[in-house]
Amino acid sequence: MTAWIKRIVYTALAAYLLSFWVEPIVGSTTFDVTWPFYFLLLVPMFASLLPWYGLIGVVVFNFLAVLYVYHGSLLDWFGIWLEDLSGVLSGGLPEEAIFFSAMALIGVLFAILVGRTYPSYGFVLGMVVSTLGLMAYFDTWTLYDGESQIVLAILASLFLLFVTDLAKRPSKSLVRYVSIALLTTVILVLASISPTLDGDWSDRITTSFQNAVNEGQSSTGRVGYGVNDEQLGGPFEQDDGIVFIARGVPARYWRIEAKEIYTGKGWVESPVLDSEYNRGQLVDQDVDTTPEQALLRFDRRQTFVPYGGEYPQAAETENGTEFRVGSIEETFPNETIHIRPSGKIVFDNENQATPRTIQLRYSVPSFTEDQLNLNEPVTTLTDEEQQAYLQLPDTLPERVRDLAAEITADSETPYEQAQAVQAYFRSGDFEYNTEEVALPEGDTDYVDQFLFDTQLGYCDNFSTSAAVLLRANGVPTRWVKGFTMGDARGVIQGQTEHTVRNRHAHSWIEYFVEGAGWVPLEATISFSEANLLQIETESDAGSDPVSNDPQSSDDNEPTNRPQEDIAIDDVATGELPEQARNMPVWGWVLIVVGVAFLVWNRKAIERALMLQWWMRRPLSESSLVGMHRYLVKRLRAAGFKVDGRTPSELAKEVDAYYETEDMTRLTRLFEQTIYADQPPNSKYKEYWKIMIRRIMS
């Protein structure tokens, strides 16, 4: 291979390795295409083979050409870019324009690196580690699946290291060729004949919550949405795996289903319920509602559909299955889809699951204060429904009923009773905890244990206890499961996005008020009700019905205490309250750029420091020995064989490689001082400086 062929192959392999960045990074954004980013990253890499003025020309032309084909008007895009930049400097998340430019800048930086450092083990090693690390990170925590790409990335890394070795240390030996061929063969053979398990490269973290804890064991479960709630309790671990990403709606809870029968240990469904308040309607027709629509993108195909308001119905659209709500009368496009009385959308076919993308339409109710304070006899619910929603086990300890009466002694309406129960939990006697939560054994009642013995737990403990206390006072109540609003991703293309993770699985309750309908209640301490219950006050009359903005803070709620991670196995779970970001995005960007600059220029910085150190010292026999040792160290790091050779033999090989005689002259001056007892020659520093710059260039 000639020098130019080696460099072209070196650059091509580096560009191919960089191409693995596009799919995971762009796949986590709102871009629908990836081709512009392949051009932005890879064209500058190949342009690095040109002189610096050629590189600049190709990079600028490539950026403008790609931008014109993708966006159209360049002038309009420049205005969008300035607006986006202003938002980033104000602490917001970058939108499309800044992201586009950032990817182009990454391509330019890598092009400069590959051209300036050729050939460099440090650059190649950093490229390999960062690429494989990025693929692993996005495969674990995002929708990206790297199973089909990881082997190709590893093979490209091996070949890039091989070409680097050839370029740095030319040799006629066939050992390198035999080694790379043998290593590649072993990898391919092992990959093809080794036994595999389903999901070897899949997100074990995002699916681990589905493994149930064996009955009778108290081992720690994992966070996530599950279907079996018959046994609540026990400690849990966090799972940050993504379930879905919601776009187009403000932050609010995502409902999946409700359960009615409390067993003393957990919850089960009632088979007899089937009314308007269970299918398509949550609230009375006099309650104001605000229509909303949301786009949900799932990490994995699920067997449930979360929704943020009244129960959705399914309809077939040009874009696939669409779930709608309320009074829209649409037949289901697929007979295997139906809504259970609990409100959960399910699929009869076990092999069927949700599409990866769902468009939701629903209405968000907003209650007035007068509607919440209604105290009318319940007539809307059937006798069977009232019996189910007021059910309590015969084994419930009497002291639980006595406590319920004591808490609500001064309350008249169901709303006042619900507020009294909520205030009781937030009085300071209860603690939010996920690690020391007891699992009730024997005949111990789950609620009784929490209220009187432990007084610490997570969402399941608080919501279940609130439901039991309200039922004990004659208020129809049901236990609800779903997810909280998730983590804010920012505004993407003018629409709000939230990432909902396994740890955001949550439970709360709904209690019935005649004339209003089902009213949600957040009983868990440190969780605000602003994202769950919309109340229209008198001052909001004539304005948007959803008056208390779910994105705003609730000054009446207690300050969120620091929480441990919440988790669940096959039960319901809670989430971590979001923490405010202390530093704006541009601050982190400056830190990353600064660190990257130091890393990329570490050799130049080290060379400058060492030259300053040794050149300022007076030349003596001891300093000369120190300078020569450092020089030999740098030669060894550059790939020259140092051990077992005389200085003259080493000097001859170095000069042959660099096509110079400086190392021979330097060695001669060193030997004269050490072996002939001559005083150090002042020219030694001059030759030493030349060699250090050449080796570390």
C-alpha cells in the first residue's frame, strides 16, 4: 500500500465509523429523514484529504447545498437559526435549526481531527470507544435498536486500528495481516455458531419490570406498568427505560385503567360494570371539556393505550390506527380491539399490540368549584356499580373505619372529604419511601399496616389507603393506574414533548360526585395535583376551561422532598418528581467544547509544556540524561522498538523513517557527553527540540 492509499482507506474507515452516529442521534429527534446528516458528517471527512482551503470550500458548499435541498430558502432558515440560537442562550433546548448546525459542526471537527492526527492511535481509540459507547447508550435508553449494527461497527473498528498500525509502523512482516484475518474470522465464526437468547442486544432494562417476583418472596421488584395488582407492597428499584414519547400536549397524567375490588392485599377488576361512566365518558355532560390531541411514539409495542382525558375510541385513518374519544360514534376498525369496563383498551389477540405510533384525541374535563362541592345522592351509577365502588373486605380492621370517620368529621361533601384525606397524608406523619416498604404477611391488611404501623411507602400505599378511607365514608371510589407526565424534552417544532419512562408508572384514585362525574385525587405526598385535576375558578369564567395550567407550579402544595427511586415489578409504581436544571444548555455546551478542545490538543499542549520545561533549564549532564530519557519515551510511544537496541541502531531507524539525520547527530552528542566525558554541547537542545516536535506532530 502506498502512503496515499493508506490515508484514503484510513479516512474512509473513520467516515464509515462516524456514520453509525446518524441513526441513533437523529432517531431520537423529530427529523423524518436521515440523509442530510450523512452528507453533513461524511463529506467533510473525505474533504480532509484536500488542502485546508479545499476543505473549507467543500464544507461550506456541502452545507449550503444540503440545507437548500432539505429546507428550501436559505434566507428563511437563517432567521429561524437566529431565533433558535436566542432560545438556547436563554436556557431552552435546541430546536431543528441549531441541531442541524450542530451536526454539521461535528462533521467539520472530525474532519479536522482525521486530517491533522493521521495516523494516530489516540484518535482511532477515541473514535472506536465513542462510537460503540454512543450506540450502547442510545440502544439502552432510547428507541434506537443497535442489534443489527453493532457487529459492523466492531469490524470497522478493527480494520481502522489495523490500517493505523500499518501507517504508523511500516513493515514487511505478514504478522499483522495474519492477525487481523484470524481475529476477523474468529469473530464472524463465533457470531454465526454461538447459541443466542432473544433480545441479547435489546433493552433488558426497559423490559426487566415485566419479570414477576415469585410468590412468597420479598425480593426487590422493578419499576414499570404491570397488570397484576393482587399483592401490593415491597421495595422497588428504578428503571429509566423509555415507554413512550408524547408530543403536542401539556404535562398531564396518562390514564390506562381503573380497578374496583380491594381484597385487603391489592386490587382486582369487577366483572359486572358496564355503564356510560366506564365507556367513553368520565364526567357529567355539564362539565366543560377541552379537546386535545397527542402523538405517542412507543419504545416497544405495548398491550395498552394510555390517554389523557375521556376514554378514547379507535378509528382507522390514513396514518394508521387512531384512537378517538367522547361522543364520536365510530366503529372499531379491528374486531380484536375493545375497551374493558375498567377503561383499559385491550387486544383479544395475544400477539397483537399497539402500533409504534398512535394519534390520540380526547377531551380534558375542567370542573367548577360549584360542581366539585355538589352533595347530591348518587343516582347515575347503577346499584351494581355503587356496590363495587363502595366495596370493602369483611376483614378490614375496624380502626381503619374509625380513622376515616375521624379524618372527615368536619367534611360534608365528597370533595371536602377527599381534601381532608389528602391533607391527612400531608400532615407530616407519613414518609415517601421505596426501599423499606413492608410486604403484608399473613392476615395483615395492606392499608391497615400502612396507616398505623409503617406510615411509609410510595404511590400504591397512599392511593389505596385514600380509596379505602373514602369508601368507609360512603364515597364511591376506584383505584387508577397509568403514568405521570414524564420528563420534559422541550418544544420540538412548536410542540411540547415529554418522555415517559418506566419509573413514571403511577397510581392515584377517582371518586364520584353526582352531577360532576369521576374526580381525580392525587393522594401521594410530594406529588402535585396540578397535572391531574383542572379546576375552573370564578376569575377564569369566559377563558380557557383548563384554567390551572398543568405546567405551572402549585404554591399550595408542600415542597417536594428529595425522593429515592420508585419501582415496581408487576404492580403499580410511582415516579420521581422532576428536578430543576441548575445550568442552561449553553453552559454545558461550553464545558463539553472546552474539554473536547483540551483532549484533542493534548499532544500539542504537552509538547509545548515539555519544551518550555527543558529548554529553560541549564544544560548539564543530569539534565541531558533526563531529556534523552524523555525522547526515548516518546519514540517508544510512537511505535519504535527501543528495548534491546543500542542508541546508534535506534537512531538509524528513526532517521530512516523521518528521512533526516537529526537523531544520529543527537545520539552522537549524547554519547560524547556520557561516554567520552566531554561537556554537554549546546546544539543538543536544538536537535532535541526538532526531534520532539517531529515525533509529537
